[in-house]
Amino acid sequence: MSSVKALEMLKKVLDFSVKRGGFDHVFEKTKLVSAGDGKCVAEMVVEKQHTNAFNMLHGGFTASAIDLFSSIAVLTHPKIFEDIDEHSESGVSVDIHVKYLASAKIGDEIIINADTVKLGRNLAFLEVTMIRKADNVIIAKGAQTKFVG
């Protein structure tokens, strides 16, 4: 699958998720930058809706971003879907871990790098790194295992 085709289709997947009326609306201003071969990169600016009571990036938002963008990354893996559409499903989470390493405040630009580390017959092993763009500080690292069989 070409990375251009993957990026186009994943933008539709993200748009569908945001507009369906669920929790994913918090990702409405997240921009997919690249996608393909089991990877995706997204960027966003931290806004008030993404923060906790201390105006710092909320841990729950971070965990949700790790879940969403690793799920989007696995959709681009050639073994999963040859023809992605906006209603494609990426499997079911079996396990998710987040390491919170630094903070981000309102106005900080964030880069989200998601990667399919291994894809087996039934399980996908995924990793995500969130980086503060201004100084390349790692904000969080996440790992997720998904049932994809």
C-alpha cells in the first residue's frame, strides 16, 4: 500500500472517529502527517480541552492518543488491510501501558509517532512515542497489544 493512499484513507478514519460523537472528538485538531507500512505520525497543539486541572497535558488524553494512533498505525500494515476505508477496524485492545516522562502545557506542539513492532496472526504489538516538538523531549512512551485475528 502506498503511503499516500494510506494517509488519505487514515485521514478519513480519523475524521470518522472524531465526527461520530464519541470521546474521539478530542482529536479533532490532530493532523496526520504521514502513514504507511505499519507506522503513522501525527501532530497537534495542546489546547485547554487536552489538559488537567494544572493546565498540563492530561494523562487520560495521552493514554487515549496512544490507543488511537497505534490503532491507526496497525491499519497501514500490509498484512492487515489492503484496502482501508473509513469504517475499518483495527482490532481490540488486550493490553496498554503508558510511561509519563515529561509534561506539556497549553500551546506546546506535540509529535506522535506510532509503530507496529510486530504483527502476528492474532496479535499486534505496537509502540508510540509522544515528543514535545520545540525541544525533542519525550513526553510519554506507550505500548499496546491488540487482538487482530
